Amino acid sequence: MTAIAAINRNEDGIKTACGVLAQRFGDRLVTGRSVREQHGHTTTWIANQPPDAVISPRGTEEVAMIVSICAEHATPVIPFGTGTSLEGQVNAPGGGVCIDFSEMNRVLEINEDDLDCIVEPGVTRKALNAELRDTGLFFPIDPGADASLGGMASTRASGTNAVRYGTMKDNVLALEAVMPDGQVASTGKRARKSSAGYDLTRLLIGAEGTLGVITKLTLKLQGIPESIASASCCFPSVKDACGAVISTAQYGLPVARIELLDQLTVRAVNAFSKLDLPETPLLLLEFHGSEDSVAEQSREFGGIAESYGGERFIWTANSEERNRLWQARHDAYWATRQLRPGASIFVTDICVPISRLAECVRVAQERASRDELLAPIVGHAGDGNFHMSLLVDENDVRELGRAKEFVGWLNELAISMDGTCTGEHGVGQGKMAYLERELGAATRYMASIKSAIDPLNIMNPGKILPA
């Protein structure tokens, strides 16, 4: 496993803070090793760095109390949603207290007329949409995993619907957060727009808990479309598939999802989900609107695809068939694991301008082949974002070294193409080394903001910026 160096531990402060918290919260402060390791869990090769204690608050006042005690004793605070982040965001390199939001999971308000809602950070996206079902509304951000909404905001998550509905930064109207001094701050109201002061909402979104701990979110909602159609189409090459994506955008077709699967991923999905998709580069699409409009959109895309050599273009508005297709896409992680049973899987993501997507995928596939790495690709083609899943034998030191080197090279490749080292997974620990390469002097201003807001460096230290 790759080791990320621990930052300096404040042993006395952590011990004292944990003692005070134990007095206040009793057995809700957990220090058992197995629970602590679960809360330092990562799904990458970064070594597990567990916190010293885990606590589950039941409201904003309790979060404020926890942070105040930790601040008094210079003890790190690490927010935890569902633990699905991929770049070590929930690790505790300096020890400290993990705040588990699983008990702050209430939907507090649903304002149907205003198309918004207020939720606690532990609510997951699936739980919210289940709550919304009878209102005719839904929350569109779908990162695949059933992540918590607080965690999704913290990592600026997006997913398959981003091409139409945007990312978390586009769908959060306001936040409530406990700041490093224990004070509760609200970043806005429910109005759809505001010119009042600095945009602290966007500052906290994507901050990965390094500036404050989110305790409430005001979210935009969408009306459930009258009709939804899904489609699949295979192409001779990734270049042809990406050409179809670019033309779709230029044509102004309001596609809701447009996902790219390479040949390896299609093979895995076929085997895992019992499908018979052609094992060539494939686009999966979804169209939202009225019954007539989704039919028209589907036909128009079929014409675009044909001009790029697209074949076996099939579309359906049948909900059972649609759900089967998209469930297979969401199960791609588990499907690709079966390509090499027993191997570990490490997922990384980058994002480039759409015009560079085909080239970037091709070069990445060629490098993976040269390095003898099995690395299937899935991508949110509509916004130039793709994921590579490296299947690696962790016991093979040389192979693990090649994989680490490959991921670093891939980050540099994206940056060289005017892209980013992470489209939606966040920086955490894993991408920290590439942030200054990507943003240059801007990282120094980020560090200044961090230092001004969190002078004791207790808020999820060791993430995004060097300690």
C-alpha cells in the first residue's frame, strides 16, 4: 500500500479532547480499533490512517460542541459521511476525532412550490429521492455510490447526470456549517440567486471538510420528467464515439446522460449483468422530456451516431429495460473486478476538454497496454470526465509501482491537455501533489484562506494542501 506521511500529532491535546468528549457523550464516543479503521477506510492504495475516536452527533448543536472542544485542545476533526470517497479524504494522518454523520439523516423541509429542500448531511441521495417520490420531484446528482449529501457537497461530486443538471456546486443553494472556532455559520437563504457578499457556499463545496463541517444543505430539486428514454449505441472506435458526443452537444440536443464504456468495460458488464452488448466502444444515453420530445431526441441522436459509424442503436422508454441498462452501468465497478479475480481495484479520474477526450483516452489506453496494466475505462463523455480502474496485484511490488507511476503520469497528461487531475473524486491525499502543477499560484491563495479560517489546522488536516 502507498503510505501517506502522518502529520505531527498533538498527543496531549487529543487525549484531553477525547476525555472531555467521553464525559459529554458517553458510549457514543467509540475508540474500538475496528470501528476506527472503518472510518479511516479508503478505496484506493493510500494506507488506512484511523482516527483516535469516532463520534455520532444528532444535531448542529452537538457538532458545534464537538468542534469547540477539539479546537480548545488543538485536536483534528475529520467529517465522515458514508466513506465512499476515493482519494483518502476520511483518513486521519494526524489522528483526532471523526464526526460520523449517520445519525444526522433527516430531511428537514421539502418546499414543493419552490423546488428545494433542506437536509442534514447524513441523508443519502437515494434516501432523499425516496422521500421525494410522491412530490413529483427528484434530486438529480448521481455519483453512482449511495453517498451522503454532505460528503457529495464536500467533494463537489457530480456523476452521470452532470451533462444536463450540473454538479453539486450548481445544485446547492446554501449551507449551514460549523466553523473551526465552533461557531455556526449560514452561507445563504433559499432564494434562487443572491449578490450578497462573498460566495461562501461555493467556497465550502469542494473544500473536503478543510474549512468547516457541513451540518445542513439547501438543495435545488427538479421535476420528474414526463417521459424518459434510454439508448445504447456501439462505435468502431473511441474517437468515433467522442465525435458523436461533440456533435450532439453542438447540435444542442438536451441529453441528460451520455456515458462512454470502452471495450474492456463492455465485456465486464456483459458478463456481470448478463447483457449482450457488442464488445466495442459504447455510448449509453438518456433523454428527459415529454413523450414526443424524448422520441424526437432519440431519433436525432440516431442520425448523429450513424454519421460516425454508430451501429446497433437501440432506444427504449420501457422503465424496466432502462433500469436494467443503467443498473449495469452503475455496477461497472463490481463488473470490472471480475476481469481479474483476486486483484485489488484502484479507481482514478481525470477530466479534459471534450475535444481532447478521444485523444486522452487513446493515449491512456496505449500507455496502460505498454505498462501491462489492466485498466478498463468508463467516462462521463458529455463533460470530458473519465475513470480508469486499475486491477493490480498488491503483492507484486513491481506491478504496484507501475500502477502508481501510471496514475501520476495520467494526472500530468490531463493537466497538459488543459484539463484537471480530478473531475469529481476530489483532491484528498491522493491528488495533492498535482494541485500546484495544475493551478500554480492559486494554491497559495487557497493556503491563505485555509490559514485565516482555520489557524490551528484542525479541520481535516493533510487534505488538498500540504500540512
